[in-house]
Amino acid sequence: MAELTERGRRTRQRIVEATGRQILAAGIGGTSLDDVRAATLTSKSQLFHYFPGGKAELVRAVAEWEGGELLAAQLPHLEDLSTRASWEAWRAALVDYYIGQGRWACPIGSLANEAAVGDPELAALVADTFRQWASRLAAGVRRMQGVGEVDAAADPDRVAASILSAIQGGLVLSQPLHDPWPLEAALDQALHALDAPAVRT
Amino acid sequence: MAELTERGRRTRQRIVEATGRQILAAGIGGTSLDDVRAATLTSKSQLFHYFPGGKAELVRAVAEWEGGELLAAQLPHLEDLSTRASWEAWRAALVDYYIGQGRWACPIGSLANEAAVGDPELAALVADTFRQWASRLAAGVRRMQGVGEVDAAADPDRVAASILSAIQGGLVLSQPLHDPWPLEAALDQALHALDAPAVRT
DNA sequence: TCGTCATTGGACTGCATGGTCCAGTTCCTA
DNA sequence: TAGGAACTGGACCATGCAGTCCAATGACGA
């Protein structure tokens, strides 16, 4: 695709964002290039001009973009998470991203589900976003342990994975009901791991 | 489709099970009727003979069948869950169903994700399986509360939803890694809700 | 002003797929 | 044992979709 001018970059970005919206609403299979063409007022040739690899490359670009957006939506809290208040602020930002902004599904989680099989490159991108996300959460848990707020015996990586799972699983349940309560219940329960400075049984 | 003879029932069942396997491995979009035809050594006309509604009806039949199988795989523990040991046995059966038998994804969860949009009837079937499942878990939590094993102040429905979320979310993370640890970590963390007879903060 | 390269438009192709149709076979039953 | 209904085989059709091609247009530097 050689060089991109300013106009080119904007067109490309417009395609990526519209495709992301369509995928979130209808899945990869439910997103045809003609849909994208219509939504972006572009032409077939432009799609292949900016994404010579075709639909697969376009979807990968969407995965990268959405991954960045997802993590960005959790800032600045995601980089802090050193106090219970910071965790609560993070939680609020996350729920707003999913529910408040009407997504009702995780752009990355749905990609993980639909395309983990069939496109290893895409799976790697998705896995990488999960990895970055989990490492931030684990770092937050360690900060909580550092100040004695959380049991030092807890494994931060396991706690981070369980919180991430609560988010993804909560969305699976919330989506068909179109009700945020399963997501919030799962998230709250998972965050209780931060409320146990002492050990048990 | 009028009456079904024994042979007819078996052919129909063979189609449902093969379709289920294919959907689990490749998703609905990745499952063509020709795939099913080849895998079952049947013909196009048989598919439409047993499922006049076409692919959509076939997928719905798969959802019903898989829902039943999923709950059945958790028996008899799912109907007990009155002791910590019973919960552990249930957990083991569940992990075996997903990992031990090589599924690496939830048949119902993946349907929920891919088709919740676009087929309200299918979404209703999926939601119903989740409802049945959650109600069994909640009943187990209540039994634990009844014998004083679990804090009576906990909301059994919220605990059940969080456990279900841990399963679904854990699978989302485990699937691309092809490693059961996120599922197990999420499940264990969620089950810790059963280990707190006393209240917190 | 000219040339070149990024950009855009849209017709066209080939193929996979869901779905239809009808003829042939098997099986139950009266 | 005959008739009808359930069952099976596979050719065929229509369509939607990813991907190709080429010509036209716009922008920017020399």
C-alpha cells in the first residue's frame, strides 16, 4: 500500500471503525465487505487498497484498534489500581464502556470466540490484548498487596485471570438478557478477592 | 415431518450430534450444510426432511440437545451441591466435560455469543439453559446456607451468576491458550464465595 | 504546467452455500 | 403381498459474498 497521505489515513480509519461497529453488532460472519462499503461510502477497491490481505487483514486491523480502545477506555485507573477506590473507579469506567455506551459485548471477547479458530494471527492479537490487560490487573493486585490491603499469599496472576473471566463471562450472560446485572454481580464477586487480607480454611 | 420411525429418529439424532461437533469446532458460520452432509453420510434432502426450517431449525435442535447434554454431564452433583465435597465433585465433572473431553469451549456459551443476535428463538433456548443451570447452582448455594456453611446474607442468585460467569469467562481465556488454568483459576476464585461463613468489611 | 502516485468508482468473476425438486428405495401394515 | 408413507439420493437453482480489474480523479512536487 506504499505511502499513506492524510486523506488516506482518515479513510482507512473510517473503514476500521465502521467495521468494528458492524462486527460488534453482527459478528465477523455477519459483516460483509458490502456492508462496510455501504457504511463508509467507499468502494470495493478502497477496501483492498488499504487492506490488500482482504477481509482477514481488515479484521486484524479492527482487533488491534479495538484492543487499544478497550485498554484506553480504562485509563487512567487501569494504570493505578493501588487503592480500593481506584478499583471502584476502574470498575465504573469499564461498565460504562460496555453498558453505558451500548456495546453489551466485549469487542475482543467476541473476536476471541468467533475467530480464535481459523485465524491464528487474529488469535494471537486477541491473546496479546488479554495478556496486556491481565498484566495491568495483576500489577494492581501486587500494589494492593504492597500496602497490605490484600493477602500476600494470593497469586496476583490468578486473581487477575479470575477478574478478567468475570468480565467476559458476565458479558456472555448479560448480552442475551440485555441486563447488566450478571456482569455487575460477577465483577463484584470477583473483586471480593481484594477484600480478604486474612487467610481462610 | 409427520411421524418418525426408529430409523428416522436415529438419522435425525446423528445429524444433530455431528452438527453440534462441527459448530463447537468452527462456529455456526463455519458449519455448512455440506459439511454436515459429508460428516453424516446423508443427503441434502434428509437435512430438510428432518429440519424443514433449514439451517436455523437445525441449529436450534442442536442448542436443545447440547443444553441437555451439558446439564446431564454435571449430574448427579448438580442436583446436590449441599456440601463442599459435592461442589468439588461437580467442579471436577465440569472441567472434565470441557477439558477432559476436548471441547475447550462451552457449546451453549459459543452459541450465545455467535447467534444471540439474529435469531431470537435461538437466543431464548440458550437463555433458558442458562436459567436452568443458574437455578440449580442457586439451589445448591441455598442448601449450603441451610446448613450454615455459607453466609446467610449472600444472595444465592448473584453467587450463582458469578460462578456461571467464571465458567464462561474462564473458557474464553482458556480456549486461545489451550490451557485450562484460567478456567480453573476463575472457577476456584468464584467458589471461594462458599468459604466465607462470616461477613466482611 | 506536467508527471506521477495515491486515491476512488464500480462493473465483473468465480465460488461457496442455503435451499428446492423429484425420482427411487425401504419399511410398516392391512 | 400390495399399497402407502417414511426415508434417501443427488442433481439443480438462486444468491450473496470475497476478491479482481481497469479506468478515472485528485493532490503534490519539480
